[in-house]
Amino acid sequence: MKYQPINSNLFVKNRKNFMAKMSENSLAVFNSNDIYPVSADSTLPFEQHRDIFYLSGVDQEESILVLFPDCPKPQYREILFLRETNEHIAVWEGDKLTKERAFEVSGVKTVFWLQDLEKVMSELMSYANTVYINTNEHYRANVETETREDRFTKWLRNKYPAHSVAKSNPILQRLRSVKDAIEIDLMQKACDITEKGFRRVLGFVKPGVWEYEIEAEYIHEFLRNRSKKFAYTPIIASGNNANVLHYIENNNQCNSGDLILMDVGAEYANYSADMTRTIPVSGKFTGRQKAVYNAVNKVKNEATKMLVPGTIWADYHVEVGKIMTDELLGLGLLDKADVQNEDPNWPAYKKYFMHGTSHHIGLDTHDYGLLHEPMQANMVFTVEPGIYLPDEGFGIRLEDDVIIQENESPFNLMRNIPIEADEIEDLMN
Ligand SMILES: [Mn+2]
């Protein structure tokens, strides 16, 4: 791990909150992700499942967390199962968690090696009536792979068919969407690292650079600041590439007169930053580019003000659409007739702004959060309007990450990342 140790109080508190929501005489199980194969003996870099990380801080493969708040044996109320390590194994496999270190990371006192799992589980299951299993119910999820969690769930339900089953996911969706102060510090760190990358790029971009060279500037700055990678596949899209919403090739040359849309964020300690900035290749916007830029920036600022406790996500999007419509009328991109005749299910503004404005962000870039429930203080959202103009050869999106606060406007985690058009021009020249 490149990140600095995290205060284990976070994980102690997260488990306590989760257990408070469990029904009587029940236990819950959480698994690590697999290490995914490529071919031959190659593997993808390990990415911990965010739920077991959230509840334990354990950032290691083949780990299992069991929570059983009513267990008659108090030492079994929280248990970690880890793959065995010792001095000899460490020579080959590197620095895996010892039982002592696992306690320091997680605050869990009872740690077994994985080979004790079946025996201990059979005792625990004899005390429990209900088992909480962890399924993926994220609104954007579309998973074809059988995860380690899925395999464990199959094994458990097959072996213990008389137990009733309950869902961990709704509990986690609610808990994970509201951030603790320790988490907010980690997210601020991810945003600050992203800022360093962006400032480096402002000094680097000039006509003739390639999109992948810009990508390289970001990752250089991320790694040297203890981020292990991009939080998501970066989009470095010059000219009309910006109008391909999921353009990730990043293999074109940037020409004078074009804009570059950069949707880039650093991860830090598994937390995501999600930033978008759009800058002129030459260091100077044209009049038209600046007018559209300022319209997007205005929609972003107005939308941000609506992210307050009690707001419903779907209603918020309707209101943002109205603000965007006004801006598009001002830019001459829509006329009154377009708006009067619009299909309420696909309003006229969607011709130029066809994606959502905000999503939860945290341990996942598109984080947990139940969108039909009202927004609450300490939820963190992106704000990311855009206007896409293929006929004019450019697209603009601007995106910050903000924390909802009680009784005031959101706190912007990206408040120090330049966004005003004039400031961008000054810094590039
Ligand atoms: Mn985003």
C-alpha cells in the first residue's frame, strides 16, 4: 500500500453502525475480491472489495470478515479470517498482514487463518438464525463475473439451507453514502493529488502534445504523491473527441484552437476523486469557446447550491435541466419553439447535455447511495454539467466534488483547483 495508515477508529465505528442495523441473532459475512487473471500467470493489480475495506481496512486478497453482534461467545462477535503468513511465507509473498498488524489496521481482536474458516463458521452458524449476504445492487452495476463473494454465498447457502437470509446491501448503501470526518480527509487528499496533476498539466500543454502525454503527466504526479493509480480510466479528449462521452483512447494529437476535455481523478487509500476540466490547447479560449465555457460553469455553480439536505436526486436533475435550458437559449443553441415543443421525457436541452449532473462519490467513483432517499449532510456528490457541440468541434464539461452541509451551501473539495476561464488562461501563459 502506498497510502499512509488510516485511523482504525473509522473501521471500528463503521462495524458498530452496521451491526446496529442487523436483526436479532444474525451474522454477516464480507469477502475480499479475487485477484483477476489475464492469461498464463499474469494477473490484474489487486483491488479490494470496497465493503470489506469499509468495515475493516483490510486491503488484502483472500480475507473474510464476520460480524455476529449477538454471538454467545463475545470473542466471536467480530472475526477476521486471513491467509496465513509467517517469516518464511513473507520471503515469497511479501508483506501480508500478521494477526497483530491486522488488529492494528482494523481494530478486530479475533483473527484466524483461513484454514480455520469452516470449523469456526459451523460453530457460528449453529448459534445464528439469519445470515446477511452481500449482493451487488448498485444502480449502475452490470456484472457478468462470479465474484469471490458470490462463490462464498453459494457455498454458505448450500451448506446451511435452514438459515434465513438477509441483505447487507441496503445497510451499506445508507452507511457508505454518509461520510465520516476521517473519510472526508482521505477524499480531500485524493482531490489535492488531482489538483497537483492538473497544475502540472497546465504548464505542460501546448500545441502538438499528444493526449497520452497529458495522461502521463497526471499519473506521474499521482504516483509521487502516494496515489496508486487513476480512480477510473481517464478521459483526455481534444477537439471533437470530447463529444464521445466515454472516449478513453487518449491517442490523438492536440491542435492549436482545440479544447481538451480532461475527466481525471486520483485514487487515494481506495477513495476516488472525480474532476473534469476543459482547457484550450493554445492557452487561450476563442470568444465562442469562452461563452460556452462560462455557461457550463454557471450551471455548475447554480446546481451546486441545490445540493442541500432534503433534496431528492431526481427533482434536482429537473431543476438543473431548467437552468441549462436558459443557458442554451442564451447561447442561441435552442430557441423558444424548441423548448415549447419539447418532449417532457427528453427535454430539448438533452440534445447538448445528455448525461446526469451528479452522482455519489467515495470508495467507489460512482459510490453507494439510495437515490430515492433525500440528500443528507456529509454525503459527497460530483457536480458535472456539460455542453457538447460536435458541429463546432468542441465539448465542455466541468466537474467538482462537493460535501453536503447542514444549513449552508456545499463545501467544495476542489475549491483550490483552478476553474475560471481567465485563471486557466493566466496559468497557461
Ligand atoms: Mn463524475
